[in-house]
Amino acid sequence: MPALSRSRVFETALPSGVPWRWAVFVLVLCLSVILFSFAGTLQAMIKVWLSSSTYGHGPFIIPIALFLIWWKRDDLVHIKPRPSVTGLALVIAACFGWLIGMAANTMLVAQLSLILIIQGCTVTLLGWRVAGSLLFALLYLYMAIPAGDFLLPYLQDLAAWLVQSGLRLFGVPVHLDGVLIIVPGGQFKIAEACAGLRFMLPILALSLVYAYLIIGDFLRGALFIAFSVFVTLMANALRAMGSVLFAYWFDRGAAVSFDHLTYGWLFLTSITLLLFLCGFFFRKRSRWRGPRRAEYFQRVENSPFRLLMLGLAIIALASTSAAHARSFFNNTSPHSGRALEVPARLGEWQVTAPSRSNWRPEFIQPDSQLHATLESNGEVVDLHVAFYAPPRPGAELINEANSRALLAGWARLGIEPVEIRFDGEILEARALTLVNQAGHKRLTIQWYWIGGHATGNRAIAKARQAFQTLFGLRRDSASIALSLPAENMTKAIESLRAIAASLPSIDQMLTPSPGDPEDG
């Protein structure tokens, strides 16, 4: 039987399947509608790719995934597209997940759901066997999602510890205070850019493809990927340690300049080449058997009706989900436009506004903001409240930009939970120890207020936002933070706890708008 030429891959299919040309046409049409319907989610992803050096590898993921699909072309000839109704359940679940992400203003959830919608569309229109053959390419799309910032504190701590350990091996007297490395003659901060994430993610993306195409064995490939991540983090720590050693032995200013001019793409390229050379030792040796020969299948004549109906269902789901999400941002809150105020006295604390502190949180586009100073017996505490009513695209309480709002020129030394009482509720807030370039430390505690409920957990706050948005409940939200110079941590925590318990609720802080009826 004659071999099937590659040019005829999309002209044939096994009996009981559908023609490849029809399947690919409907798939491309549905994917176009999906990308158009969820364009805002895609645009947010692209914006991060272009603005962040950490996720600069993102634009290359889709071309690589398309290449991986082309790589499987000989296998696809042996598989018949069989549209699957069960795959439609995956699309429905993914659309619901996307709505939850939009309701909670969590782009990570929305972007994960968008990839899952694309995967569900592939399963629905081409069938489980085709999707199984393309499994790696479909899963590889998740590397395009700009996610990983949550790892930064852990990577900073790891890099700082590795640098400290390395300096001690060289006999350098060193003290580690959080992410601050203190040596005679100066101190160095392991900043987020030095944590290694911007090197680890591109290396991980390349290592996955290398393991799939070159190594070809699951266990060996997994070991190679783990080895790649390990080498990247160790090399990043050596890079940071080299800068500190150079400054200790020679000149700090030259070390900083050398670090910025020398590393970056040169460092990434060197590590990549080294890992690829090491990757040959992970390969599973086997004889090359040449390309697979495809059997010739007669053109089928069955009706593509089922394929078209499933395609229309996918288009309807995508369009309906996008239309419903727009309603999340069309309603207004009765608290919009209100200012925030607190009483002149809170127990023994005298309140003055505005604050005179050099700690100034930077939240993105809050509807109202309060920054006041509380004084008692020579002790000075900063109170900061950022209020959003309701969240809107680009201006929501909990997002990546606002996750660093409390730093604003300060570096994080440590973070731990602390129990407080606010508005009659006992909750666990975040306690952050901060330090500035002058070495001054502050203790800051933060918690959230979501539609009348307080919590110190970001994930719970996001989940409550999503719940209240999906069910049309109150969507107002706020961040409350208290901060003071920290000499005695135990005393500082007790002072902040006392103030938190005496604070009025957010509803009481909101001043009446001009149109509100007066009490009495």
C-alpha cells in the first residue's frame, strides 16, 4: 500500500471520523472567536510579557507550541478526528473558572482558564486521541502565563542564605538580616530582580522542550528539568556572591556597575549552553528508526454535522461568558466618591492627618485613601486605608502591583502572621518587618476588608470578592495597614493590636456623600 505524503495529512481520515480539513477549519474558527471574546485576558498577558523582564520569554511560547504540533505531524496521520461531547464539559468548566477569575479580578485564574478553554476546544473538536497525541504542546501553553511572583520572597530568602554560606567559605565576616547581607564596609540587599526568577522561568521553558525532543524519557527528562532549575538557582547565587566579594575586596561602586553591565542575557545564555551540553548525558540511547510510514486512508464521506454543532456550542459559550463578565464592571456602588475619616481620638491615641512619615504606601487608583498619624506618649503610628468601590479593570485592591504597595522604598526582612481584633472580629493579619536604605526598621501589619468582612489572607479575600461579584452582593473592599518604627518588636505588636481593636469599621470611616440623607 503506498505511503501517504505529508501534503495529504489533512485530506484524509479513518472511517467514522471527520475530514481533517473540516476539523481544522472549525477548530481555527472557534479559537478565533475564543481569542476575540477573551481579548482582555490575552492583552493583559501580552502587556506583562512586554513590560517585565521576568516574563520576556512569554511571546516565544506560542510559536514553540505550534512547532511541537508540527513535530507530531506523522503521528497525527494515524489518528482520526472524533469530536467529543465530553470535551464540551471541559470548556464549560473552564468558562466558569474564567468568570470566577474575572469576578475576583484575578488575572492568573482568568489566564489559566483561557488556556484550559483552548485545550477543551481541541478535545471537543478533534477528540481525546488527537488531544492525547498533542498533550505536551497543549500543556506547554501554560508556560505563557506570567505567573511566579509568589515565589519571589522564597527565592530571595534562598539566595540570601546561599550567598551568606558562600561568603563564609571565603572567610568573609557576614551577617544576614532577612534579605540584607551585611559585610564590613557595607550592606547588600537581595532584591526581587536578584532572586533568580527571571532566569529560572526561561531556563525552565527551554528545559521542558529539550527534555521532550532530545531526551525523550519521562524519568530522565524530569531529572534533567530538576537539574536545570537547581543549576540556575545556584548560578544566580554565585552571581550575587561574586558581586559582594568584589565589593568587599575591591570597590563597591565598581561591583554594582560590573553586575549591571555584565550579567543578564550573557548569564542566561551561558547557563543555557551549559545545561544543553549536560543534557546529552541524560539522553536515553536508542536506534533511530526513521520516520513512521503512514497508511493510506480513503477520503471519508460522513457528515460533519456533529462537528459543526459542537463548534457552535463552543462559540456560544465563549460569547456568553464574555458578555456576562462585562456586567461585573457596569454597576456602581453607593459608596463611590466618599472620603475616609477617623475620629480625632482612638482611645489614648491622638489622630492627625496627613501623616508626616517617610513610609507611604502606593496603591493603584483607589477610590478613597486615608493616611493619618496616631500619637501617644511619644509613640507614633501610621494608619493607612485604601478603599475601592467597586473594583474595575486596572484598579482593584488585590493585584500584583498592590502586593508591593506597602514597600514603597522599603525592603521586606520578614513576614509572619499575627492575631488582631478588628470591628469585633478576631482575624490573622500579616506582620511585615521592613527596612530602608538607611537601615531603619518598621513593623507593619495589614489586613483586608471585603464587603463587610475582614480577613488577613489574600486568597480568602480574593475568593470572597469572586463570591460576592458572582452573586451580585456588595463588592466594596479596602486594605488597612498600621505601621511604626520597630525597636522592640514585642511592644510594637502590642501597640498595633490595641489600635486595630479601637479602629472604627470601614462603613463608619466612610463620610456621607452629598446626596445622602442626613441622620435624624
